[in-house]
Amino acid sequence: MKATVQKIPQRHGWSWRYKMFKEVVKPEDWHVHQEFELVLHRNFQGKSRIAHFKGLIEHNELLLLGPEVAHSFESINSHEQNPCEAHVIWFSKEWIAKLMYSCVELRPLASIIRDANKGVKFSTQTAEKVFQHLNNFDDLTPIGQLAVLIQVLGELCADQSHTILLSYALSAEKEKSNNDFSKIAQVCKYIDNHYSSDITLKKLADYMYVSENTVHRWFIQHFNESYISYLTKLRLNHASQLLTTTLQPISLIAENVGYTNRSNFNRSFKKYKGMSPSLYRKQFK
């Protein structure tokens, strides 16, 4: 079975990404992406598939996977009162390389980063320490979250009992992945350059010389959301940055990110961020 190529959407103004998933049932999702993935499974009982490796997942499993290593995780048993959790951190090869170059303290991480192409499994003790660092993670400021990430990377360096999952590195989907990544990158670049204008699904399909259904399938397959949902989040993330870094009136910010109606902008922003644009500016400026 060919792995689905996924593009990890980055938050505007962030150099890496963290997300916590809480699910009663986690179906198998065989996929591959260009970023490193550090994933911590909690309250989890299931199956893992990493390239040619197949294994079982139990509570407090912490894995580091390199770019283009196809993988999937599937839950076997979970309860509504105690759903399985996955704490996932993604970062690029360029970002971690520059970080280790600049910070001598992190250079012991180099061997682990190299081994990530074969999949690295850390001890349950390290997994518990990482979980404690990630507790209340979303309540921290961006700089506070970055500081926690440095601590997490430090825990990986200190783990002397980590193991390698694969006997050899494998990226069987590499040729297909490169082709798909090129198409996705082209789509994302177009949206980044035109998000403030009226870019419909038809305009995007015409630009890519494909059908609207094909573009729709790309977004569901690679972003797990519709084109409209992706565009809305992109616009509102740009609006968030403008609210906290400029003195532009909110009505002008709404117009600059593609909203012709201030009421629609306020409603969308509150739904996405949990507060009005004016309150967001007051709290985070």
C-alpha cells in the first residue's frame, strides 16, 4: 500500500509545530512527510507500522521518526472516559541542523537525529519526563513553548537506553513523494501569494490544470480539511500577526487578509481563536 503524502501546515511566525490529538478510536493512517516527527503516545494500546517495522504500542511510547519515513499508528483498545492521546512535534531538517550548529549544548543530539531515519524509540522514563514538560503546553507563550522544546530535546540527549527500530533506512515512496510534494508546494505557494484576494476552488484548479474535485481531494488527503478551512485558517493566522505587530485598524486588517465584511471577519476570528480580534490584540500585543 502506497503511503499518503502529507504536508504539515506550519503556524505563521513559528519555526516548528506541536499538536495534541485525543481520540477514542485512532484508525490506521499510512503516510509520509518531509518533517521529523517526535510522537508521544499516552493511554494507548495499538499497533505501529514504521517502514518495514511492525510492532505494538503501549502507554508512554516515545518515538522519533525522520523525514520521508512512512508510518502509521492504530489503536486497538480505548475508552471514552480515557481516550488515547498523541502528542506530536514536527520540525524540519534545516531547522534542527541550524539549532545544533548554533547551540553546542545540543550537538549530542546529532547521532539521534541521524538514527531517526531508522526510527528511534526512547525509554518510558524519558517519555514520562517529556510528558511532564508538555503538560499545560498550550497555555505558554511562543517563547515559553520554544524553551520547553529545548528541554524536551535535552531529555532525548540524556536517554542512554534508546533503541533503533529499523535494520536499515528505507524510503520506498521517495520518488512519488517528491512529485506529490512538488504539486502541494505549488498549491501552497499560490495560496500564500493570493490569500487576500478572492481565490476560489475553480481558480486554483484552473491554475493547476486539474479539476476542482482533484484540488478538493488534495486538501482532504494532505491537510485533512477542506480548501475553505485551510484558506480560512491561513487568513486568520495572518490577521493574528497583524493584530499583534501593527497598529492597523481591525477593519483594514480584515480587508488585507481577504474579508470584505467586518462582521464575517469578527465571527470567523472568534470561532477560530476563541475571542474577538480586539480582545486578542489587547491580550497578546
